[in-house]
Amino acid sequence: MNGSSRFVIVGASLAGAKAAEALRKDGFDGEVTLIGEEGERPYERPPLSKQYLRGEEGPDKLFVHKEGYYEAAGIELRLGQTVVSIDVDGRAVGLASGERLPYTSLLLTTGASPVRLNLPGADLEGVHYLRTMASSASLRAAIEGADRVAVIGTGWIGCEVAASARMMGRPVVTVEMAQFPLQRVLGPEVGSFYRDVHTEHGVEMHFGVTTEALVGSGTVEGVRLADGRTLAADVVLVAIGVAPATELAEKAGLDVGNGVMTDEYLESSSPGIFAAGDLANAFHPLFGERVRVEHWANARNQGPAAARNMLGKRRPYARVPYFYSDQYDISMEYSGYAPAWDEVVFRGDVASREFIVFWLNDGRVAAGMNVNIPDVSGKISDLVASRRVVDKAKLADPDVSLAEV
């Protein structure tokens, strides 16, 4: 494609920024426009619940590119602007300002938004959601002045914020409908491990119970549970999941279902419109089904993959999903995709907090997670990608190389 072409990327996110970078690296010399609603240039979100939240890292550590990069690369970065419509037939996007911006090819990287709590008291002052740099800074200030922090939901964000708040010296209480933290992803076997970790660090955890209301007079003072108890808290983080930001795609008539539905090339139902990152519900050649991943590595890798396919290279996106989490002194990496499994195999001693756990389906490794054991995630990904039946005795034996399993 030549200089008369214009690629527009809606969503100045990690996926969007890396896609713009990839277009230039792959030799595209046409116009590249990257549009974002926030006033900050693209940044990475994992530190928002960890180092940035705790004040250990400043904003400069979060930005995807150094200041001046976009101008030097010839990328038009439009911040604080909102795209409100896509004219599929006319190949143009409409901005809230009324401007109409034509495109040759379009990439949607608008990510996801926190699911809001629809209960009495949800609008009280002191109730927080975490998604942006600004919301993390606001939550940090609130935690620093809090008497007690409550976290509703113990998925990854909820657990990481609970850990950070304890590391900041604040009492923390959590509320979770399931019986264990992270149960949907990790199951009870590993969920119980994280329960014990948080309990040992002083987090008061309540499981198998729902929130009925947030209570307070103007400012939140507590969380009332469905069983009648009220847990005192003057700061509440709601972390009950995120929903893909599909509104723009829906209005344009794209196929949507738990995200923007794409093929293995990350192209939507409308030719020339692609999606990447948290937004994309992409067909995955390895698993033979659609997969939507809400994690850093997927955004970082899927954005450039979409960019190359916008350039006509037609390369399927088939990377094994990967994510990581740090809570207290527990570092983990998860590789694979296991929405369901029929067996769990541990390798190493869980009590030592240095182990690997595998989730199997029909004798094949669907996913694996290494805890405080570095430099093995690549080998775990290889096991997942191989789709072969493994010897479970060897899989569980730390003395047998993963390459030999």
C-alpha cells in the first residue's frame, strides 16, 4: 500500500499503539491515525493494580512509547477524542466533534469497561472502579487515607488490589460469590492456594455470599451482604469483571458476541475492519473456537498481528494465550486456554510456593501455570500447542524435563 492510503486505529491502547508501531516497522508509508478518548498517550495497564497503584512507579514507566515517538514515526495521535460512528459503506469514522475521517482500513482496539454494580448505594462517594491511569491514582489516594478497604470480587484485579492495599498497610476485606478466589479460571485446587496466601497476609475474606447494598450517608461506610451482615469499609473497589466495548461495532452492524467477532486473521464480519485486544473475540486455529483474552500479552501481540493483516499478509493469529500476576511475593505465569478441564496435575511442592500446575483435557495439557519458577512458560506453551497426550507421571515429576514429557 502506498502513501495515499490511511489506516485508522480507534483506541489508543496498548494494542492500538503496538499496531501503529507495527505498521511503520513493516514499511507502511501511508497515513496512520490513532484515536483515543483519554488525554494520556497509550500506556500499559498491569501496573495500575500493582506498582503504580502503590506509588512505586510513576506514569513514565507505564507509557508504551517515549514522548515524541508518534510524531517522529509519522503517526497522528489524537487524544481526548471520541469516535461515535463507523460508516461501513463510505469507509469513514465520525467523531463527536462532527469531523468525518476516511479510512482505507480500520482497526478497533477500544478494549473493555468495568462492569458496574447495580445496587443501592453504588453511587456513594468512595466507591471505585479500576481501568485507567486516573482511576488508579484516585484509588491510591483513597487507600492511603482509608481506615478499611473492601474489594467486591476476587478475580485478578480484585486479588491484585487487595494485595496492594495490604502492602500499603491498610486493613482489607473481600466479598466473593464463589467459594474461592479466582475460581472460574483456576478452579478450587489453585483457588484455595490464593485464599491461603491472602489470609496469611491478613485479608479478611468472605466467600459464597453476594453483596446486597453499599451503605453510607453520602460517603460509603460499609458493604451489606445478602446474609444480613454489614462489613465496615470507607473505600470500596468493585471488581466484578469487564465487558468488551462493543457499542461502536454494534451500531455499525458488525457481528458481535462477547466482543467483536473476527476470523483467525482478526478481520471482522465487515471486510477491511479488524479488531484486537480485549475487544476481539477471535477464532483461534489451535483451539478451533473463538477466544477472547483480557490480558496484557494478548493486546501486545494481537495489535501487531492485526496490523500485518491490514497490510494484506494474511497470517492467522495462533499464539497460545499468556498472562501473569504478582501478589505479595507470589509471581505466576499462565499459558494456555482452559475454560473447562477434567484433571489437575501438580508438579512440585505447593507448600514451598514454587510449583507448576497443569489443567488437562483428555490427557492433553490445556493450560499450565508456573508459580515462582521462572523461565518455563515457553515450555508450557509448547506443551499446550502440541495437543499431544502426555505421560502424567512425567508431567508431575520435577526431575523430568518438560521437554521430555
